Amino acid sequence: MSDILLRLTRSLEEADRARMIREPGWQPDYAVPIVRFDGITIDLAAVDHLMTEFRTRWADDGGESDPESGDGWLAPRLHWALRLSRAEAADRGLWQWIAVRYSW
């Protein structure tokens, strides 16, 4: 599994999506790192921790929680953990990659 935030430069193919889920360390060649203007990449340690907490609170409860309250809890924390610029946050390829990484 990647330790840095990646983005997809084109639409994710279904076969690649399935392989990313089946083999967490594998990435398609069109998954590229997000590199900030100063050359720094975005580490995912805080996001991994946050998503584990989210999974514990909402995803593993058998659907008993209100999903909207889970989204309301997660969204500001995820944006804070990633510290994205507006341009980065507008990148669909970034969110698609995150959705597959945390596909559970």
C-alpha cells in the first residue's frame, strides 16, 4: 500500500480497481503522487489513523449508525489531515484513488 497520497490521471479501469483492492501494494501506472510546489508529497499516516477511527465508529457497526453523521464527522477531519489546496481538493482523481484505497 502506498504511504503517500496519489491521484489517478485518468478514469480508473474496473480491472485495475479490482486489482488495487485485491493487491493493496499494487498501483496502476496512471496513479501518480501529489507533489506540492515545494516538492513535498503528502504522507498518509494521519489519514490511515483517521480512517481506522472512522471505520471503528461507523463502517463496522453493521449500518446501524446514520451515514450522514459519519460523513459530517469525517469530512472536516479528512480535509485537515490532508491539508489540501483548493486545486488539489478539486481533483477527482485524488478522491477516486482515496475511495479505492479505503474501499471497505
